[in-house]
Amino acid sequence: MTKEVLEKIKLYNNQFIKKDLLSLYLKKQIFFKNILKNIKILWTKSEKIENINKILDRLKKIENIYIDDRSKDVYYKTRSIWCTHCTLWKWCTVVLSYKCHRDCFFCYEETPLDPKVKIDPYNKNDMDKIYKIIDDSFSNPANRTLAVTWGEPFLFIDKVYEIFEYVNEKYPWKHKRIYTTWEFFNDEKLAKLKSLWLDELRISIKPWEEPNIAWYKLAKKYVKDVLIEMPIMPNSKEYMIDILTKIDNEKCIDWINLNELTFNNLNSSKYKENNLMLDLPSDEKEIYHRYYDISKIEIWVYWSKLLALELIEYFSKNNATFFMHYCDLDTVSHHHFIYKKDSATSQNLDFSHITKFWLHKILRVYWDLDQIEKILLDNNIKAYKKGLNCCELSIDNISLFTNSEKAIIYKNHDFIYDVDFELI
């Protein structure tokens, strides 16, 4: 938003519209300064939708490839029960600690070796909070899966045992899984987890690592479903084909989960060192409307999605023994956007135009309220909302107020607060 817009706002005579628009102008300035400050040192390039559609069309013709229209998931043969439940919002996830022995540049924890957000699983209050999350989630019988994740859960394996014992006693038959690396496996720990009915082990591979086949085979001795889950680096096609072929030949993994690599608004220099570009719209308005109220900013990395889809195509044509599943940012953001969509559409406001980001687009007129109401009644318009200093109505009625000070306002999905504006 340019200074020219700021100067135009200052020309308004009505103090209320001037105050409202200046407040929104400031909100956007703070957003771009604080949230997107790291992006300026990275290259951006928008992925052409026709490239995505072209490979999706090819995948649709391949046997055993499935595309979930609701969640945008693409998978080969099948996907894990957790992935299915994730798209249906039927899950429970708990974090023992954000502490991890690794320091991956794409992690959303800024300092995993010494996390800023402190959760201590040996603190009774923190563990009580975890149990409350479990109880609250499983009070809904439709929620059938539990994940212990973030950081490295095996650093606190005794607390993982306690959680599983708690769930087994209170909520038997829930699907249980752990996200982990492989460095802390041994027979004793895995045997204990098997006795506690661990259903699924998700093992992270950091890009450019060699697969540790021996450890995967050890895990498979004790755990029903063993998965590899990793983000896809855009320039890693040969590497990915090599390591996944090795894994397939050894038949030591049940699933491969390919995640779209995203920018975490951290470690810009590392992204730049890896020659990564962001798949970001050039329109600042679209950036703002997509991300303004999301606490965990996730931005596509250019070419990651295309490569993931190419890998599914390659291994499906070569009849891989493992299952494959691609989870993109649309799926990761799915819960947030579904919430916004449900909230926006439940408002039943006849004068609101709902945007693709589930914002309410309305006309706000700042004028004598009695005069506004008279014009609306004379034109048999009943759908509007009268405020203290303005009136909110459909943008379809803009021609009725040619001589009034007004603006197009975007309100949040709950229709509670203003998000953005357009000058008229």
C-alpha cells in the first residue's frame, strides 16, 4: 500500500472514516513489516496452475492413484488412517516439548536446541495440560487418532509411555502414532511401545540424508505401520529417486509421506543458500488476505509440489511396494480455512459478498444515518447493518450513495473486526 493511498485517506472530511481507514492502513504496514520482513531477501516465482493441472491430469489416468477433491491430497494405493482423519478434522495432537537434537532450517521452531516456548513434560502442570487436551479431544467419539509430536518425543520416552498408558485406560482402541527421527531407537524402547499398542511410527528424513535401512527394519519388527515423512526440496529429484528406490528394494517401509516444503518466516539466509524461491502471489492484497490472521505463516516453496507429484507418478509407474501420499500446504492449512469458511457462511448476511479467503466484502457509508436509512427504505432495501457512525450494506447499492463518503471494507470471517479496505 503506497503513501499515495495514505494521502487520499487524509483528504476525507468525515473523521470516522478517516480514523477507520488509517487504522487499517497501519495494520497492513505492521503486517508487512513484521510477518513478511524475511521474504524481501528471497526470490519469488508463482507456479503456473497449468503445470500443476497437467500432471494432475496424468495422475488421474494411472491405476491406484487417488485424488481427494476435498482435501487436495494425492496418494498411491492408500494413505494412513491418520492422514484420512486429518482431512476430516478427527484427531488429537499433543506436544511433549519443542526440544529437538536436530536443527533443520525449515523447522517452525526457531531454536529447537533450546526452544523459546517451554513445555516441560516433567512438570506436573504441563502434563496436566496435555491430559486435558486429550480429554477434550476424545470427548468427541469421532476423534480416533492420537499423535505425539514436535521436538523429539524419544528424548522423553518415559513420558510417552505414560501418555499411552493413560489413553489405553481411558480411551481404548484409539490409533496412536509418534513422530520421530531414528537416532534413539532400540529393541527395549520399541518393544515397550509395542506393548502399549503403538500403531504408527513416522520417521523424518532430513533432505540429503541417506536412509538408515537397518533402523527402519528394526522399527518394522515392532510397529505395524512405519512411515517416512519428509519435505521435498525442489532440486532433489535424483536424490529422492535414489533413496526411495533403496527403501523400496529393502521393503522396510509401509508408507512414504511427501510434504510440500514451505517457508517458515525464519532462516531466510538458509533458504537463499539452497536457491529456494517462494511461490508467492505478486499481489500484496492477496498475500495479506491469505495470511493476515494466521499465527504460523506457511508459504509455498516453488517447485516442491510439482516434484512431489512427479515422484508419485514415477514410483506408481514402477509399481513401488510402499504406499505414497502427498500432503500439500492446502491440506496443512485446511483446518484453518474450513473453520473460516464455516464461520463466514454461517453469518447469513444478505449484504455480504464472501471472498475466496472467507472475508466479508461490504460497502460502508459514512453519512447522516437517517438519510442513509431513508434512501434504503425508498429503494426497498432491507439488508444492511446500522452502526454508530456509519452503515454497512451490499456493494451492489453503491450507486445510491454517489455523494457520500464511503469505502469498501473487508471484515473477518466472524464479521467482528475490519481487515482491509478499498478506496472508492
